[in-house]
Amino acid sequence: MRTAASEGRRAGIALNGGQRKTLPPFPGGRSTRRRFLRNSAALALGASAAGALLGCSDTTVPGGSDPHLAPGGLALARPDNPVRLPIYADNPRIPSGLEPESGPLQLFNWAEYLNVEVVKSFEKKYGVDVQLSTFSTIDEAVAKLASGAVGYDVFVPTQPYISMLVAGKILQPLNHTYLPNLGSEVWRSLRSPWYDVGSRYTVPYTVFSTGISWRNDYLPDYDPSKFENPYESFWEATDIAGRVGMLDDQREGLGMALLRNGVTDVNTGNQQHVDAARDALQELIGLVNLRFYTNEYQHLADGSIWLHQAWSGDIVAIPYYLPKGTPVTSVSYWWPEDGRGLMGNDCFAVLKGAQNPVLAHLFLNHLLEIETALLNMEFTGYQQPLTQMTPERVLEAELIPENLTSTIVREKQFENGFLQGPLSAEGMGIWESAWSEVKTT
């Protein structure tokens, strides 16, 4: 597989006549990582994985029976209930003023979720080697981390599971003296996020929205913003049955149905709300012969699907899949301008017992530099929440075409968005049951 690194910096996208400059095939990046994530049901981490992570049996997961607690016994973080994660006496921060270790730094990351050129730039900067190990599913990663038989320094926790990883003492608390970019470069709203107040354990990596993408050449009159409730447009698309798709993802699919039903709590554990979302999706399947995909960008690009729920970063990849002669302007992406829509973000963290904890901190700080973030987006297609990573800066760097600037999340939008957070064990069961019934309709 060729990568952005092996082919050099992307030349950008020419919209004139639909012809693109010579570009490497989009390497997958976040899209590949999300396919692995979703196909492994990672957003429905079960009791067995939780038990392994927390060192207990399936039936004794702390907080498992309390709808107000995440597995592990910590409070459920919510925008209206920010959580300051505990720091345990047997898992302290490293002291300030330490010299970097000699390495090699050990990274444990999703496959193809980091530009190799970013790794090389860190190696050159600090004169150390970096070794990358990858995983394909969250269950695989959790099993390795819980076993204690691995020696990784840096990990990429998915946001809904941070509290569980902290409770299991898998993550190491951060010393911010090694992370100056956290306070100077990162969006203010993510310097101390509600899911990790004070950024005790994590720094933000990528941010993305979940919106609606369509082929405007096949649907010239379609515009979700024309609807009082844009998500209702899927239920009105009966005339294009078989051409409508939804992400094959429990949290995203049910989350969109919640918004269609007027419920904005996308982390709800309310049985009635989740069941109503299930019923709406079952109705939609019958109305439009709904298809489920996690490579929506490919199906939109080849024209087999005309209307699809989509991840913003995946739509950035579409120019690399469109058939020759198909203009980039034939694809549109919508997400609420006020930000009140589905969104997510991933993080980086240092693992407890890291052999190179100072280097690990310095690597996290390296990721929070604007030039690093732009270089990384060349490969992943996903933006990072840095104050300088504006739509104008991304356009200037020729990382996205002008007609798809709606894929870029603004800080104000993020502050208003409906970010997926942890569920209680009871809530996990409710969502898993509902999604299972949707998929067997």
C-alpha cells in the first residue's frame, strides 16, 4: 500500500472539469481504523472485556448495576456532570524536570492512524527510535493491556472508555510541565474536557462530526437544511429506496434516530428513548431498504449510494475514490452550522508502567503542534483541535477541497455538539439489545 509519506506531500485537489492532480490513493487512515473499530463492536465493550480490564469477573464489574456509574465505579461523565478522574496513590504522575529516556519509544495505536512522517519527525527531533505496534480491535488492545505482558508507552483510548481505563489503572496521570502545547495550542474547550476535567489522563487527538453526505449530481434538489428536522429527510427518501445508507455503528445509528425523534441526549440510558430509536430505524429499513456500511465514502464515490450518514474525515477521503472525470463538487456534506449534531474525539495517553514516560509525554506534546497536525491530516484525513487548524489553514495546505469545508469542525461548533461519552453497564445492555434488533430486522 502506498502512503502519503511514500508519495510525498499531497498536491491538492483541482476542481476544474473534475480533473484531479496526481495524488496517491488515500491510505485509509481514520477510515481504516473506524472500520476495524466498528466491525469489532468496540463501542459496545461488553462485560467480559470490562471484567478483564478491571481485574474482576463478569458479574462483579464495579458500577455494573448502577445506571449512574460507568463500569469501574466512576461517575458517568456528561457535559452537565464533568468528572475529575481520580489519581491513585499507587499510580502517581512522574516528577517534573526529568531528562528524556534513550528509547525506543513504544507506541500502541490503531492500524494506519498516524502518519509515519510524524513519527520520523519526532525521532529526528529527539534523536530516538520509535517502534509502532498496532491493533485491529479494542478487545484485542484491552486484553493485551490488562494482561500486563506488554511494554508500551503511548496508547490511543477511545473517548467513551477513558474512565474504565483509569479505574483499571491502565493509564498514567499526566504531568503538564512536559505538555506546554496543551495549554497554548489546543482549543480551550478541550484543555479541560468534561470527560477528563483538568486533562489528568489524556490529551485530545482528533475531532470529527457525524453528518449527512449525498451525491448532489444524482439528488440536485436535496438539501437536508430545508427540512425542519434534517434527519427526517432519510425517512422521506422513499423514492430512492436502495440508495440510502447508514453507518454500521451502534452509537451512530441509534444516535441519529434519537436526534430524528427530538432526543439530544446521545448518551441516554433511558429504555423508552432507545427503544423508540430502534423502532424508528426498523421503520426506516422498511421505507428505503436501508443499507449499512462503514466504508460509506467508497459507496458514495462509486454512485451505488446517493445519501448516507457519514463521518466528516471519511468524506475528506472521497476525492481519492471518485471515478476519473467525476468532479469533487458532486459530493456534499452537511452538519448543523450551530454544531448541535453528533460528534466525537479520540485522545492520546501515557500507559502506567511506561518504560519511557518522559519521551511519551514529549510525543503527546509533539502531536499538538500545528505543523505536525497538518502533516498528520495528509494521511488520516482527520483534523486535530488546535486553534491554528482553521478551515482557512486547512484549505491553504490543500488538504480538502473548498466545497467540503463543512467537514471541518469549528471550536464553537464543538462546544455545542453532542459528544459520545461512556455508558453505564445497564445502558450498554439497552443499546446493544436495541441495535441487535435493528440489525436482524
